[in-house]
Amino acid sequence: MEQTLALIKPDAVERNIIGKILAMIENDNFKIRHMKLTQMSEQLAKTFYAIHEGKSFYDKLIKYMTSGSIIALVLEKENAVASYRKLIGATDPAKADDNTIRKLYALDKSFNSVHGSDSVENAKIEISIMFGD
């Protein structure tokens, strides 16, 4: 079984749509192996998003991800990374497929409600950052 990291971001937590997103995840036959409500510190956010350091959106991303609570999840199923990426849809909700999490719930490209690991390797790294070894 493969694992991936999912984050329900501050905009979705603030809008009280955690249950709707979790229902979509469970309805897609993911097993939730770990889950926690937390708030990213600035240092944690910078570690998590180090790959984007120096990009034009980096500071805004760090501010956004530390602005409120998030839900961090370890999800498991066959082809978890690709399956979850399909379930969440494109980063820009205007370009996301119908009935994806971002099409249904994202506010815009910046406030897109969820994060999903983009590779098996990054999933392992991100899970370690959010949940430890």
C-alpha cells in the first residue's frame, strides 16, 4: 500500500468544510492512517515549503499556511499519490475537473483548500516533516 500526505489548509478549516473534504477522501476508498489538527509555525512552514523558497509566491504561501489551523493526514491505498492528486484536482480551481475537492471548495489558486504530495518520494518527506519518523 502506498501513502500520501494530505493537508486541509487554513481557508477550508476556517470555512468549516473539514467534514465535507474528509467524506470525499473516505468515499474514494482512502484509509486515514494518521490525522491531527495543528497550526504550522513559521519554521515548520518554511521547512515544508523549502522547495518554493525564492519564488514570487513564497512569502504569501508561508503567511497563508501559518494563518490558522490545518488538518494533516496520512492517507493510504494503492496508488495513493496519483489517486489523491486526481481527487483534489488542479491547483487552479478554475482548471480543476468537476467534482474534485478544489473545484468544489477552493476559493482561488492561492486559497485552494488542500495540499497533496506530488510524488511518492515527496510524500515520504512531507509525512516525516508533519508527523516525524
